[in-house]
Amino acid sequence: MKENSISLSGKQVDFAGTVKQTFSFLIQDYGMECTAERKNSFIKVCYASKDVFLYVHFDTYSYELGLEVGLLSVGSKESCFYSLAEVLEVVLGKDHEYTTFCQSSTKDGVEEYIKHFSEIVKNHYEPALQNRKDFFECLALAKSASAELSMRNLRLQDVRKEAAEAWDNKDYSRLVELYEPIRSELTNAELKKLDYALKQKQL
């Protein structure tokens, strides 16, 4: 069995070979070079030009397939990369209909997702493959905004957990301290608790 082949449901899949055949246009149209590597359960087929890299990968443990693109920094090292979901959100907006979480444990499913990736790259990745500065700036801004939102949501979860404990302990002063800074984020039920806690503080 080839190094970058895998066995799925009793069928052999030449993952690297299938990717190379399906994505041959990256070499023909964009002059990219292709390499493939395998580390434990992770198989990755890499394409790179002077400035841009793109890779397609498959994890034989989770059966997840992924597609990433990014810029090469000094020394041909991969810098920040952007997932399929991140690229499509910038290109098409959040309401696009493409599948971005791809997972399959069958030969047909894996090959179908590889084709799925290829069509998306052909139709929507030209700005990235041409190393358009404005496009990568948009990707960077979107990624940063998404990270900030995730961090904010995590902080809100922590505040809500602590506020729930304060409510159970009838520690209304603490609940007010926690809820006031995030008043605009509170649900109707939480606003009622805040109102009640404020009244209790005045007694």
C-alpha cells in the first residue's frame, strides 16, 4: 500500500494521488509545486507558489477533511492560514450554502469531498491564489473579529456561571457587579434578576 493511501471500509483510497489528480489545475494554471506528507494519522497534500500555499488534508482517526490557504513568510514558512469556512464567509457571506465541515469514513465520500474542495477552489479562490493583498487583508480582519467574538463569548459564559452562583447564594451585590457591565447582552430572564437584585440592594 502506498504511504499516502488509506483503507476505508475495506477499500483502498490513494488520498494523495486523488488530490493531485483533482487539483492538477493549481500546477497548470498557477505554477504551484506539489508535495505530500504523512505524520501519524494526518495526510497532507501541499501546494505552494512563491507567495501562497494551499493544502488539503485528511485525518484517518477523525475522518475529517480540511482545506487551508495562506501566505508564505520569510524562509518559505507557512504564516497564518485560513480555513474553508473563513474564506467562503469573506467571499460569499455567512449565508452561503456550501458544506464546510467535511467528514467521511468511506472511499466514495472522501473522493466526493476532494471534488467538492476542488470546485470551490476553482470558483472562489482566485484572489487568494493570485496573492491579492486586499483579499488577504479581509481574511485577516475577519479572522481577528471571529477570534474576538469567541473570546467575548467565553468571557460571557464565565460571567453567567458566576452570576448564577451569586443568585443561588442570594449575593445580590455580586450579581449586580457581574451583570451591569454586560447589561446589553442579558436575556429577559437575566434582566429581571438584575432588576430584582438592584431592588434588594436598596432595602
